[in-house]
Amino acid sequence: MDVRPGGLWRVVQRDSEGNENGFHGEYQEIVYPERLVQTFEWEGMPGHIIVDDIHLDDLGGGMTRITTISTFASKEDRDGMLAFGMEGGANETWDQLEELLAKQTA
């Protein structure tokens, strides 16, 4: 992850059966510490690029609210991603982040 405007990122996730899914994108805008805009492309569906606008709100007491608005190029792109389980995968990723952060603050 090269976290700067124009910087690139790539993540590969592996499930318990060894299947891999790759994702990559480019950071378009960074307003530290409250906003990040990046592209997101699932390598299983190349050419269908999402723009994620991520807002981080400090709620105090060590709490942060993360709000992500994902903009798809078309309804068909959105429906295709959902059909491949993107929503479940995203929720699983957020759950794992929550678990990791809980361990770090314990």
C-alpha cells in the first residue's frame, strides 16, 4: 500500500480452502485523518472499477465511525459484484478488522 494520492494498493485474501481473491486500486484523495478516496477493482471481475469515498469520524474515547460510499459505473456493475458475494466479503472483512482492533485495545 502506497498511501498517497496516485499511490497504488493491492490485497490478496485467502479463505480456509486456499482460494484466493485479489483486489487493487489507486488512492485518489487523502485528507488526513478524516477522508480517503480510492478506486477498488476485484480482479475476478476486471475492468469494473468502483470509487470508494471513506470518511472517518472521531467519536471520542478511542472510537471512530467509518462510513464508506461506493460508487459503481453502472447498476450492472453493482449487481454483478453483489452476485459474486461482495457484500458478504466486505462484512467479513469489517468483522475481522473489529476483532483485530479489540485485541489491540485489550
